[in-house]
Amino acid sequence: MSTILVTGGTGVLGREVVRRLSDGGADVRVFSRRPRPSRAQASVTWCVGDLATGDGLATALRGADAVVHCATSGGRRDVGATQRLALAARRAGSPHLLYVSIVGVERTPSIPYYSAKLACERAVRRSGLPWTVLRATQFHSLVAAVVRAQRRSPVVLTAGGGVRLQPVDAGEVGSRLAELAVGSPAGQAADMAGPEIRTMLELTHEVLAADGLRRTVLPLRLPGKAFRALRGGALLAPRRAVGRVTFEDYLARAATGAGQDGP
């Protein structure tokens, strides 16, 4: 039985990874800054610590066969956290390190979060550990959350100019990460993208309609390299449309209370 540590195990993706690994019989540990919540699976070991300082990492990593690194602060602090995790992992016995990144990060370096993800990828590749990097497109839940964050506003802002996304289900990405975690290191794994390419404007209208909201939608056309890259399809992976759950499927499932992402 593999012992696998998951960072960010309480997030949208991390929860999916933890559930699938646990269901598959792995000995799963979650590394979190917060104490064990009451809803956590009884079969999962909870390790309290902090990637920003390294506190608790040595204990959490002891005896681990693999580490699935899903944690993110949403910015440059991710780079130091990833380097700190990799160093602690080497000291603990060199487990397989898996990192989840985003399709198109090398084509959108002017977006700070994406440049941080790219730097984290480099840190993983140069860590001296057996490694795997899986890139995925934006999650359905993230796209919906961007729109719903504006639900109280009479005007909803969205990316215009033909910006296209290929959103994917977090549950499907979680399943793939779980498969990779119990397998041999794959290096740069094949990208994962959703089944459909849609404009952000279309997706925005779908969320509002699903929520029964009548709002004015204002598409924005912004100057700069990042926006040009997005209009040019930098975040798409049309040849890797391996996801099966559509954005419409996701919204329908959420409306029935069947959960956020995940089959």
C-alpha cells in the first residue's frame, strides 16, 4: 500500500485527489495549516504544518512514497513553498513529487500567477526527485466562481474580445493525479483539457442563466500581451480534450446539489 502526502488537500482539487486515493486503498496524509475538520475521512491522516515556513514537513513526509502538491497561495509565494517542499522531500527519502500546473503557463508569462506556476514547474524538474507535472485547463468551478463573485452587482464584467477557455472538471483531474501518484514518475505528463472550447462571454451568460439572475454583462477588451495571448488561445489544448464533463453538466449537477466538481 502506497503512502501518499497531499498538500492543499482541503481545496477543490485536493479534496478530489484525497478521496480517490483513499477509495483506492492508499495510505493518505493531508498536509494543512488547519486542524482536522470534522467532515474529514476517518481513513485519512491529518498533518498540521505550514509550507511557508516548513513547519511540520519532516514529520508529514516521513515514509511517504509520493507527494501530490496541490497547495497554492495564488502568487509568487508558491515558488518558495515548492522549493521548501522539494528540499524536505529529498531529506525524507526522495519520494515521487507530483505537481499540478496550468495549460499555457509558458505562453502567458505576463500573468503573475502563471509565471509563478511556471517557476514552480522548474523547481520540481530541478529538485533531484523523481517527478511528474500535470497541466490542466481552468476548472468549471473556478469559471463559475468568477461570475458568481459579482452576483450582487447590477453589471457583471467578463473577458470579451473572443477570449476562449476549455474548462475541465476538477474531479477528472483529481482522478488522473491519483492514477499518476500510484504509478511511476512520468515527467511532463500529457495535458488535460475539457471537452468544449467556449468563450468567456458564453460561459458567463450560462452561469447567470443557471442561477436565475438577470444582469447586464459587460465584456472587456484589455490592452497588453496577456490579453492578446488569451485571445489567441494560449489557455487551450484542443488536442487534449480528454475531459467528458461539460460546463453545462457541471452547472446542472450543482443545481441539483450533487456537488461541485467530480463525477
